[in-house]
Amino acid sequence: MIINQSRVPNDEHMLLNYFFAMGNIHKAVVESTSNWYWLSDLLNNHQIDLTLAHAKYLKAISYAKVKTDKVDSFTLAQLLRMNLIPQAHQIAPEKRAIRDTMRARLKLVQKKTSGIGSIHRILEKFNIPVPDNRQLQFVSTLPYLEDLPLTPEYQFQVDCLCEQIRLLHQQIKTLEKSLHPRLIPNQDIQRLLWIPGIGKITAFTIFLEVNDINRFPEVRNFFSHCRLAPGASNSNQRHRHKSGSKDGNCYLKIAFTEVAVRAIQYYKEISRFYNRKARTSNNQIARTVVAKELARIVYQVLKYKTEFESFKGMKLSREKSMQWPRLSSPDA
């Protein structure tokens, strides 16, 4: 039975008045859209239990031909009453800002990379190489682009892009330094830093995006969340694997892909393992297998608070140095 169904503005006082006008014990549910932070804080501070619904899985359960706010609110209430809401994870409030800061860093890096790509496109139009065979991804190369054999219009475009790249580079470095005091001393991050291929930024990303490793009962659940487990479409006697699934955390997928590339590059034992897999499949699948094995190590390290020892039972010939940001031990 519906007691009340109303449209309430996003105003704190009006929302609280709506709830407390109907008693003191309440449960609420909201889809995991971008504005759930403030609503969760508001309701939890007033002892109103809020369930965060996973938007994709909810759609699979509650598909309707007619979709309006009125219909959706009724469906959500019915599913909540029957305890059928597919829940999304709510990150701890104290980690929200710092995690979103790391995500903002990725956007800055993407903009910087886009600017570098735009310069390359301009130079390609006139078959002009980067002077002195320098690599353009380094900011120290930008002064070499100030006097190119270009028309004034194209030189102006290159100069504007160089200014943007310098600004973005400075913002990225400033952002990273602001995170150091809060993240470098963290024991879990120090344990992650000793794993092959994991550097400062990937350790920050993995720690913040995982939030709480105990929410994954088994390692296969962690693989799935990191987008490292292939999908499947099996029917009758046909079996077909699907790759490129967008279910899971895209930031962890990016991080573990980067970790795998670095581990293959710098550790000969991991490189040999990768080459064996590549010979029987292809490079992309082999890289994902390496990423999956490194994710397994991360799961064990975070779950059981242990230090990295081996990769697939193999002791690695190369060891990381005890230089900052790595401390002598996680408890140092």
C-alpha cells in the first residue's frame, strides 16, 4: 500500500520534513547516480538507512516499457520492501575526496596526452620531425618547438598547445604532492609498492579504488571487479568468450594494465611467462593474464596483510630498491 508519493526538491530541510512527517523509522533507496554523496550523508546523519542501488543490475530486474519518475520510485520501493535491491558499494566518506582527486589526475593526464597528440598531428601535416629526435612526452622537449618551419598560424597553434601542456604538467605534479602526506605512510600502499610493476601512482589508484578488499569474498570476485575476467555467452553446445566487458571498475582495469606492461618490461621472469602465453594466444590476452596474476598478488597482500614474495612461485631476480616512496618495511 502506498502511503505517500511526492516530488520533493533537493533541499535538505524539505527532504527531512518529508521523512519525519511519516514517523521516525525509515528506509530509503536511491540509484547510484553522481549526486548520492550528499544524500547519503544527510540521511545517515539522521539515522535513516540508505541503500545505494546498482543502476545497471537494477535495470535488468525492473525493466519497464513505461519509465517515469513515478513508476521508478514505486518499483524501487517494492524491491526494497522485498530486499531485492542489487546494492552498489558505498565508498567510505573519508576516502571520497582523495579518490576523486586521483580520478581528476587521470583526466588531467588524458588532456595532456591529447595536447601532445595534437602537436604530432600538426607536425605530420608538414613532415616535420621533433628536433634532435627528442621524445615529445617530456616537458623539456617543448622549447625545441618554438621555432619550427611552420606558417604563423600553425606555429601559434603549437605554442598554445605547449602552454597548455606545461600548465597541465604543473597541475599534475602539484596534485600528486598534495596526496603524498596522506598516502605514502599508509601500510597497505607500502606493501603494494613492493609488487612488480606497481609504482606510486598505481599504488594510490589501486588502494583507493579497492577501498575495502574484504568486500570481495574470493579472488575471482576481485578479478571480475577489475575487468580482468572474460565474459561468456554459452548456449546449448556453443561456447563463446567475450572480452572488453564494461562491468567493473574502469580505473582498476587501467591501473592493472599499466602494472602488467611495466612488470613485463622490467622483470625477465614475468617477461618469459608473458611470451609463453603470447605464443599460444595473442599479446593482448597474454598481457591480461599477467595483469590477472598481479591482481591475485594484490588481493593476497591486501587481504592477509602479507608482503610480496614471488610471482607464480618464482623468485624474481630483480628487487626494488629501498628508495622513496618505498620505505624499509610497511610498518616503518
